[in-house]
Amino acid sequence: MQVEYQLIWVGLSDILCVKGLRDYVKVHLHSVPRPLLSLLRVEAMEAQLPARRLLRFPRSFIVALDNIEAVRRHTVPVGPVAIVVSDQYKETFLQFLSRRASP
């Protein structure tokens, strides 16, 4: 991923979540205290990541399945980010969670 004029390799297991910001994405990682900012749309980032392990919801977030430790009402805390699950994405999110429960 290109960040501030340099190419940085990011391991899939290091990704907590990705937040889309128009033409940029903020990538929150386990290993780095501050998120990485890259000139990349969330759609392009989603296309590069395996759908089995990550889910895009709502429109501006991509969340790693392995990093969901709790669900609080309509909120999913992932690292420093609290993602709100709207009614529109609730069914998709519940299906995603059921995949986590299955072996």
C-alpha cells in the first residue's frame, strides 16, 4: 500500500479495520499506533482484500473478522474505532458473525 510517497507492506493479520474517507482510506493496524493514510478509495481496497476474512459495512468500513471481540447493541468496537451497524447492514453483519461462529 502506498503511504506518504513510500510503499509499505501490510500483513493481512495486522489489519484491524479500514475506514474510507472519500478518496482516501485510513488503515488501523495492530502494530502501528496511528492509522496509515493512503490515497485509495475504499472500493479499491476492498477489491484487494479476501472477502472470506473481511467485511465491508456500512459503506465506509472494512472490518477484519478475527478482530471482532464484542458487539454492543448497534456498535462494534474494533481497536480504537467504534463502528455503528445501521439497520440497513444488520442482516449482512449477522451473517458475517455466523461465519465466525462456524468452524
